[in-house]
Amino acid sequence: VSRLDPRLSEDGCLELMVSFNTVFRHTLPELYRYFEDEAVTTKDWLPSWLRFLLSRELPARSVLRLWDVYFALEQQAARGSYFELHPYVCLAVLQLSIEDLLELDHFEIHWYLNHL
């Protein structure tokens, strides 16, 4: 994916992670604090979510639907629109999973975030 868009390279991903953490801390403060308490950092799961656009974590059918939206956005707008939307999709996944995540311990959270 990083060959298609250099913003998804390792360096680009690091920049995006900093922005994501700020928005995560402000939009889902309870979950953010819980992750801190359980010593779960975004470095453990977010790079895959961002670089591979959730293709490793979501079922194939969901990935196809998500990517279909991203490709449609690319055709309608200036290049990069999916890139701007994707972190918010990741936050939405966390929001939808918040009740489950708040009941899990460190290792269970890692497993959950890698097997949506």
C-alpha cells in the first residue's frame, strides 16, 4: 500500500499516529485512559490499521466495502481523500467496540484489535 501512497510509508504512518493519538485522546477519553491503565499503546496496533487500511483486521467482505468507499472518494475528489477519512474510520471502529474493549485486559485487547 505504501507504494501506492507515500503517506502510508513508515515515516508517514508515524506522523499520522501522532495526529490520531491527539484525536483519540479527545474523542474517546475513557477508552484512551483505559488503554493507558492496561499499558496498551497505539504503537502496538495502529500502524497495521493505518498502513494496511484495516485489511489485516477486518473480514474480507468488510474490507471490500470500506475500500469501495475509499476508491469512490478518490474518483470524486482530490487525491488523498481516503487518507484523510481513514483515521476517523479507525476511531469509529474503536467507538463501536468500546463496551467490549473496556471489559478486556491487556492481552485480550491486543487480540481483539488484531481480529476485528
